[in-house]
Amino acid sequence: MTESTKTHVILLSCGSFNPITKGHIHMFEKAREYLHKTGRFIVIGGIISPVHDSYGKAGLVSSRHRLTMCQLAVQSSDWIRVDPWECYQDTWQTTCSVLEHHRDLMKRVTGCILSNVNTPSTTPVIGQPQNQTTPIYQNNNNMNHTPTAIKLWGKISESLGKICCARPHIERFTFVDENANLGTAMRYEEIELRILLLCGSDLLESFCIPGLWKDSDMEVIVGDFGIVVVPRDGADTERIINHSSVLRKFKDNIIVVKDAISHPMAIVSSTKSRLALQHGDGHVVDYLSQPVIDYILQSQLYINASG
């Protein structure tokens, strides 16, 4: 398959990120590596969406701190970014709502329709602009119009940056540039773009807990969007999937990242990180990046048992 015929993917991860760990970043990297190896996908970007403060989880520090720590954790990444929309809402948002928000946001930015897992769009998400007039700001010295992942995500992120920092009291799309359509800056071949939920096997297993998730939300998350699962602690994902009627129904939409080698980052968690901080355990450097550790110490976070 050529690059333009592969499915282009944005990985979206929701969670507390309390705090964000090296394991979270490792999950993104492993998922991208695995999807590329299948030969069917190109991951053009990753989005970290921290949960709203009203989620009510014990020890959850303010979203102001969690957003800052997430930004510090990905500051050297050229493909993972942090999105504050979920934190800026008036109340807690479901995972389904967050996925739908980003799908709608991508429609606004690209001016095109994103395809679902089961219903690939006949309209390309990104194509050549109808107006073939050369934009006045186009760099004619660089005529390479190949839609590489970095070019594509860079243009999307540039446009999203004008939107995602708008707080709830401001009209949501006030800052959208009418010329933000990707085709106005450079001509891209026609490609297909999807947003997939990235998660660990613990979130997948939560789908099996009666009453925790609405069946309608699960149908949308797994049936319309699809999931990429990076197993933790040797979890039996096959057993988990077979335990849920919805997961079984949409089994083909669940991509399990297989890794023959057990990586130490697979067992890193926010809980372990908080305990290490509370007990002054030096192993915290194995769990958290140094900029995140520095910020935690400076802000006096997670020092006591209450978080």
C-alpha cells in the first residue's frame, strides 16, 4: 500500500493523568510502532485529553496542574499534543463525548468528513483543493506535496491551536481561520483519516463492569471509532473481549498491540508514581520524566496520602 492509500490515524487517549507517566508516553509509542508495522495505518498524531476536575476520583489534583504536567511530558514530542477541551468544560464529559468532539473539530479544521470504522467515507478527508489558484503564501521553492505524517499533523495542530485554548465562556470556534483547510497551504493526495481511542487493558476490562458504561456509548466508541489496546501486566485481552457482548460484536474494531518482549514501562502507573513520591522512593525517576518530577516538587503535589 502507498502512503496515500493507508488509513491515517489520530490516537486519542483519555484519562486522569494524575500524574502523566513514562508509561503513558510508552503506550503512544508502542501503538504507533505496531500500527505502522501492520502496513495498513499511518499514525499522524496523538492527543492526550485529561479528565475534568469534577470526575470525582480521590486524590485527583487540579486540571491546571495535570495539563501542565502533560505539556511537560510531551514537550520533546513532534507528534503528541495535549488538548485542554475536556478540562475546560462546565462538567465531566464521557469518553464518547470527547471522541465526538474531536471528530467534529477535525471536520471544522479540515472542512471534510471523517470516516467511521464500519462506514469508510467515500469523500476523502483531505484532498486537493477545488480552487487550483496557487496560494500567495505557498512556498514555491518546496514543491514536495507528499502528505507525510509530520506535515499533515503539523498543519492540523497549527489550526487546532487556534481553537483548543478557547475556554467555555468563549464561542467555541471563534478562532477558526477560514483558510485553515489543509489544501490551501499545500496540495495533498486523497487520504482517509480516523480517530481511534488509545487505552490500556484496564480500561478495556472496565467495559465488562455492569452499569459502568452505557451500552449506547460503548457502541459508538467501539463500533464507530474503534480502539487500540496496549495490554498491561500480561492481561488476557481475548478473555476480556469475550466477556462483553458489545466487545464481541465489534471485535474486528479492536486492535490489540502485540509485543513478544515484556517492557518495564508496561507496568508503570500513576498510582505507583504517587506512592513513590509519598514515600520518597528514588524509583520515581523510572516512572516520571524529570520535568514532571521537578514540577511536582515545586508545586508540592502528591506529597501526602490525600494526593
